[in-house]
Amino acid sequence: MFSKKEDLIRKTGEDGIGRLQYLETLVKEFNETKSKDAKKQILANLANFAYDPINYEYFRRLQIIPLFLDAISSSTDETIIYFSSAGLCNLCLDPLNQQIIHRYDGIKYILSTILNTTIGVNNHDETLLNCLTTLMYLTTSETQSQIIKNSQLKTQLEHFVQDSNNIRIKNLAQIFLTDYFQLKCTPSKIRNILNHNNFKQFSTIVNTRKKFNVGDKVTIGRNISIEDVKLFSEMTGDFNTIHFNGDKSVIHGAFLNGLVSGVIGSKLPGPGTLVVEQTLKFPNKCYVNDYIQITVELVEIKKIIHFVKYVCMVDEKIVLEGNAKLVFKE
């Protein structure tokens, strides 16, 4: 859940350490420390703070966006680049933040990272996902010509589609090629894509998409039996005894999240959806044989980026709730 300013004041108090002061401390320490490990930890913290729009005003005031861009462009450390790319990805949907990224020539640095990152190595795949998503956010009618004139980018994206074992990278690269390079797929190219690795559902995705509107929601219901729990435990290796306690057997939280994922991936928005970020809370326990209602609601649409909120209910009790940021090509 996103914070509100009044909540921050209530939590920190008038004389407590507020959000701005804490961020100032992080930035000061980042600029002064000689420790690479300390810089990594600070960037990780800043990337997390970048997820909450309440912090954007502080980020602009403290020049944190240029800090991310400088780190991604000047560092050779893959972890520093990863955390910096995550921070940019988290905040770049905001129009004012986009202006700052453009002002500091951020597209050039993001493109360079995409072109110089090798797939399938350590944090590289996550860095690529961050940069590809950020580049999609930044691609507008004004910037598209600048981006697509880069022939190396097109070659790199085609390489990702053909050779990456990461289905999220393959999908994002394919979407980028189709939407922004106006790629014309011949039947032979489509067959090659369909036959390569895990990219098997392309034809189904194309045929089953539906346009949704903000406020649309889907609710499904089901019971979870002890047999379901046993199967899930065997797949995950989680045999915690709390999941095998007779009528008080607690359902795995990841199982509940899987039910949410099923709705997102098959019904709203549906096939082709990629979860970029999500939050989860488990206010109450869910037990074996409880009847669970899973509701997913679309709360915001910005181009290919969709935001949903979801809740799992047992009677009037919330057992899971959260939000997710999705990539979805209509």
C-alpha cells in the first residue's frame, strides 16, 4: 500500500526522523563513503523508497534520480548497476521524474546498459528487465524516433527473443519490437518464435486478449483441500508443520498468491501479463477447507503498464491483500 503524508507525520512525529531527513542521510552517506558495500546497501534502500510516489518530491529535491543515472553509467559493478536500474524503473512512470531523466540524457545510459549487458549472468537478467521496462515507460511519440533509430538496440532485442532463457525478457523484447519498431512478423518468423524454448503461447495470447477498463474486477472462489497442500509442499519443499495440523492446517501464503496469479494471468488482464512488482500482506490465517474468494481489480492503466489490487477473503476475513504493477500488451 502506498503511504500518505499524514500517515508519515503520524508515524514519525513532529520531532522524529522524517522521511526527507532519512533520505538526506542516505544520500550524504552515499556521496561520502568509500565502501562499495555501503554504496550497494544505500542504493538498495533508495530503490525501495523509489517504489512509493510519496517520496518523489523528496527524490527530486535531493537529486536522487541523477544519482541513479550516474551510478548506472559510471559503475562497472553489476550489483550497483542492478540497484540503480531498479530505482529508475520504480519511479520513471511519473511525468516529472521522466523530465529529469530526459534532462540528464538518461535514455542514452539506459540504452547503453541494455546493449552491454549479457543475458543469463548473475543479476544481469533483472537489470535488463528493469532497463527494458524503464525504456518502455520513456518511449513516447517525442522520443520514439531517437530510440528506434538505434539499430544496435533492434539487433539486441532480436537476440533476447531468440536466445534468452528468461521468458520475461523474451516477452518484453518481443513487445518492444512489435510496438515500437513496428516489426512485421512473417509466418516463418512467427513459427521460429513459437518453436523456441518457452515462448509457446504466442498464438493463444494474440487470440484471447480483451480490452479492460479501470474499475473492472474478477472474482473466483474455491476450497483448498489437504491434498492441495500436500501437492504444493511437494513442489516447493515447504513441509513446515503448521501446514499439517488437522483442521488448523495453515495454507501456504505462496499458495494464496498463486491463486491471485492465476486470475491475473488468465482473466484480468489475462494471457501475456508480466508481473513487474507486487506487495503482499497476510492479515489473517487461512486454513484447509476454507472457502476462499479471490478478487482482482484493475485500478490504473498507463499504456502497457497496468496496476491492480487484489484481496483473498474467507467469509468477512481478509487472508491476503496487495497491489501489483504489470506489463500487458493490449
